[in-house]
Amino acid sequence: MIFETVKKDNGALGITTGIENPIPLIALFLVLTAVLTMIRAIYQGLKQRREQLLNASGH
């Protein structure tokens, strides 16, 4: 990330930010999305298995 300060005409300082190379940020977003999707799928599978077990023991 890049942080820059710029002196304005009225004497105040302005701060600008930016990203020099967005590829690592995009890669991190994709990895986190994949991990969260897998966690959600595992959770749904476990929830469904729990319901099956509860229904089987209820007979």
C-alpha cells in the first residue's frame, strides 16, 4: 500500500492512499472466499448428518 501526504494551498495536509500491486490482495480475496465456501459446505453437511442421526434415533 502507498500512503502520500500532499500539502494543500490553504496549508492543510491531504492524505492519499493506493495499492501499488493489487495482485496479492486479489489472491488473498480469492483464497479467503474459497476457504469460507468450504467451511460453509462442511457445516451444511454436518448439520444434515446431525438431522439424519436425530431422525434415526427418534424411531
